[in-house]
Amino acid sequence: MYLVQLLRSSTAPHPPVPPHCERKSRPGPDPTGGQPGSGRFAKQYGKIFSVRVGQRIVVLNGLQLLKEALVEHGENFAGRPAVPLFEDIMLNKGLAASNGYQWKQQRRFALSSLRNFGLGKKSLESQIQVECRFLNDVIDKSQGQPFEPIFIVNNAVANIISCLVFGDRFDYSDSYFQTLVKLINEVFYLEGSIWLYNTFPWLMRRLPGPHKKIFSHWAILIDFVKLKIKEHKEDWDPSTPRDYIDSFLSETEKNSFAQSEMQFLISFDNLCFCTLDLFTAGTETTSTTLNWALLYMIKYPEIQEKVQAEIDQVLGPSRLATMADRANMPYTDAVIHEIQRMGNIVPLNGVRSTTKDTTLRGYTIPKGTMVVATLHSVLFDETEWETPFTFNPGHFLDAEGNFRRRDAFLPFSAGKRVCLGEQLARMELFLFFTSLLQRFTFSPPPGVEPTLESKVGITHSPKPYKLCAVPR
């Protein structure tokens, strides 16, 4: 049970609850993905409040408050808290869990390496187009019969990040790789229900439960990455790096990281966990968004038809899209953005911690406090969106049908910890989505009414569903 406590102001009493927070909840499904109470609490206690679940957690809601915290005071909210489960798995290493100088150096190096291997360039665009063809060929084998798309799509997306970090893709018939992709999917789901472990780690380490499965899944994934690193070392040529792992090994040889931190930064374990972060995060979030995309298309066939009409007009029946085409396809772009908004992939954002004592809206937040800056409070804000609880591509179109950007579109978060793979994800979503709808018309199985049922873990994803893909 959550103990709700108002933050004590260092300068003033708690500000009055804004009028729009006093409205009663809308009937029907919870568009936030069923996250625990933050929307209801915001209505009652304001856009900034704290809850206690073993430790105090400060919750931030709404576009302006998130921008103020994550952008204007970005350095103060750039920390990662010590979460027992992830400490036990990742040892506070890697890109996601590290802090301070180590995190900044690793993030900078990862971005630089990914750019060297095509991020934002035509070469990566071509690589994704090749994967689009592989994916379409696999789907074509269904011959219009019902099938579950989730793990096929996951495999396609995983292949893109695999090329960047491992230097190679994996065949859809590779059962070992299929197992790895399924483990990533399951572990992201299970980790959404381990609050008890993080509250009582000293006890839960000795008891059975879902955390044991999480540990076993991560062990398999870690072993896979360690094997790939070992293989890289065996045929590594420092003069011609092939991927992220090679680049990291070259960096190790050059000793270019600062001496005081070098042993940590270039350690084998740290390479393993940085690589694992890129591989798992680069697989899960984009593939989940594409699976929402297909579900929304079978749910709203009239929207699918409009997207296909635009594809036919701009691309024709066979030419694959390039990123340059996006400017000429405003409706398709708007639909993809609306899928991301309604899909609400990471409702609670990546959890942060304050790096020093911080004052926000008159409240003092001590250094080291866990902070949850909720993205669902922005993506479904009734003051920012005309029809926040309805799938409406018009949110991203002006009166003339041109694409328009929205400040409240923050699926990748904001500030210092903004999603490292945002540029890659945007490219994958546009190229995969247009390729799929250019090649197929998707529909629910005969007699089945599609639903938008979801499951919530670390990410908010659709429950397994079936569809039919009929070649156009």
C-alpha cells in the first residue's frame, strides 16, 4: 500500500491543487497503462508529491514540471538511484545504471560509436531496408492465415541493434537467438512487479519468487554477450573496427579514458553491461512500439487505408521508403507519432535521482532522492491534447494536413537522460512501418474483434494477439 506524503516546502505551504487536477477520472480503460495511482494522486495532491514504498519517491506530473526538472535543472535530475535488483544484476555498471563521470563518458562513447557505424546515415538506412525485406518475406509465408507477430517483429528490430553492437544479424530461424529475444521480452515484463524485492532485498534474496527467473534470464543474456566479446577478441583488428564491441576494445588499447577512471571504464564487465544495455533496450522499446502499430492498424482499418493511400501516392507499390520521404508523408508520420503517444511505452519514464539538494516549485528535494517524472502524465494531459484518450492522428496535423510538432510529445523523455537511441528508433519506426503497410493489409482473424489489452512491466506492451497479413 502506498503512503502518500506531501513534500514540505522550504519557502511556502503546498500550492493549491490546479483546477484540472480536481476533475473526476474518466470512465473506461486506464490510458496510462494501469500504473499505480500517480494519475489519481496528482488530481488529489498536485503535480508534485511523494510516496513511500520502502523509501521516499518524488513523483512529477505534467509537461511544464517535467521540462523544469529534466531540462532547466537537468544536471540535478541526471542521477540513477541505487535499485537493489539492478545492483545485484548489473553491479551499477553499464549505460543505464551508472552515474556521474562514468555514465557521461560511456554515453558519449556509445553515441560516437553508433554514429561511426551508421546512426543517422544512409548506410544504416540501407541496412534497415534490407531487414524490412527479410521481415516481409517471413510474414508472406503466413499466406494470409492468422499468426502472432510479436516475436517476428522483435527479431527484426533486434537485428538492427545487433548489427551495430555485434556486427551481424541473426536469421529468423535461429532458435537460440529467438530464445534470447523472448527472454528480453519476458524480463522487461517481470521487472515491473519486483517492488517487493527492492523494498526488502535482504529478505527476498533468500526467498523464491519471480526475481529468481529474472536472475536466470539475465544470466543467459550476459553469457551471450560475453561469448560475443570473446569471439570479437579472437579476430579483432584494431585498424578496422566492425562494431561497438570492436570500438570499445580499441578504446581500451588506446587508454583514452581518463586515468583515474580507466580501470572501471575499460573493464571486461563494463564492456559486457554497456553492450547488454544497448542490445536489450534497442530491441524492446522499438519492437513494442511496432507491435502496438500493427494492433492499432487492425483496430482502425480506416486509418490503415489512409496510410496506404499516402504510401501508394509517394512511394508506389515497390520502392522502399527513405527518411527523405518522411517530409512528403505527413499523415503516415502523424500516425506513427500517435501510435507512440497512445502506446505509452515507458509510462513512468526511467527512474532518476537527484545529484544534489534541489529546490523545485518551492519544495526541497534532498540529494539522492528517487524521482519518477511520469511520461504518461504528459502524453495524456487533457490541457495539451484535444482528445487525449482517443487514437487521433489529427493531434499531429494542422488545418492544411501538414505535420505539426507537439511540445507534449515526449515518449523518449527529456534532458540529460533522454533516450540514447531516439534517432535510431525514429528511423526504424518509419522505415519498418511504411514497408509493412506497403506490402500487406493487416486485419484481425475472421470473427475476432481486436482489443487494446495490454500488460505492464518496465514497458507497457500489448498482450499477445493474432492478425492476418494479406499481400497487396
